[in-house]
Amino acid sequence: MLVRDIMTTKVVTVGLDTPVEEVARLIAEKKISGVFVTKGGHPVGQISHADLLRHTHPTPAELYEDYVHNGDYEEIEHRIADLVGMPTEQVMRPGAMMISPDTPVMKVSAMMLVRDVHRAAVVDDTGLCGVVSRGDVFYHLIRAEVLKKRRAGTRGKTAA
């Protein structure tokens, strides 16, 4: 099975200057975990709901240095207000795992696990043409195996 067999072709993308508020709206409305940031049709980064949350909460080092004040959740709410006005470029994670539509799904699965990546950009000669997530890989591999087992089980049964 190849990536082209399971990828999503309607990819939600944003530009470098897209306000984070718009990114958060897209993630919530589309019920997705993140989007790719593109420039000229090519992925240059990504931003997920986890990235947005990480930006508002103190880092482990900050908590260690000042555990009293970094537990100030009202301050964290103010950080959210500041965050939504920022351009995506200031918050995104640069780079993206890029793969070809002809990449075997098992290879992508291994790459995602080793790199701890949740989504990969599917790129061809024209640029970004799809996205494949860990969920897509899991669903299609498990589904294929379950269907095989069901078919094998029904073939083994004879009419009484």
C-alpha cells in the first residue's frame, strides 16, 4: 500500500503571515490537529494545537526557576490573548516531514514513529499534494488486516 492510497488531498494550509487566531479557528472548525505553513505552495513549517498550547504555558525550565509565579493561570490566559495576534511565522515549527505519494505506507509509519511526527506533507513535482497522519496510517493498516481476517473467517465456514 502506498501513501497515495491513503493520503488526504484536501490539505488545510496557511501562509507565514496568517494570524494565529485564524490558525486556531481553522483547526477547531475542521476538527484537525494542525496545519502546514506554506510559501509558494511548498511546506515550510507546521503548527498544531499542541504548539499553540506550548506557547502559552511555562516551559519545564521556567517552572523549575520560578514555580510559584509560573503557576499563575491568569497570566497564562493573558499569554493566549497575546498569542492570537501573532503571525504564524513566529509560532510555527519550521520544517515538515516530506514524503512522496509513492512512499510505502509501512515506511512512512516507521519514519513517523522514529521521528515522533504526527503528520507528513505529501509532495510531488507541483508542490504539496496531500497529507498523511499517524491516524490515517493506523486506520488503513488495521482496517486492511481486520478485513483480511474477516474474509478468511467467512471462507473457512461451510453451509450446514
